[in-house]
Amino acid sequence: MSLKDRAKATAKNVEGKIQETAGNVTGDPKDQSEGKAKQAEAKVRHTVEDVKDEAKKIVD
């Protein structure tokens, strides 16, 4: 996995946590759900990259 892709996924996760927290503070359910969705997207990106890493290990 490239460091760049992992950094993007981590940034997306942090962005989601901030948005979810802002939604919790303001009571905005839209921000809460969008923040959770961004965190889920980041988790999927990390998983995809982990699979790529494992596949590369097998091929190498």
C-alpha cells in the first residue's frame, strides 16, 4: 500500500470524526451521519489497501 493512499484514508477518518463531533455538539443529525459515513469510507479504504498489501506479499 502506498503511504499516500494510507494518509488519504487517515485524513478522511479524521475529517469524519471532526464532523461527527461537530454534529454531536450542535445536535445536527446530518453532520453526525455524514461524519460516520466518512469514517466508514476510510475504514473501507484501509481494508482495500491491506488486501493489496497481502496480495503483493503473495506475488512477491
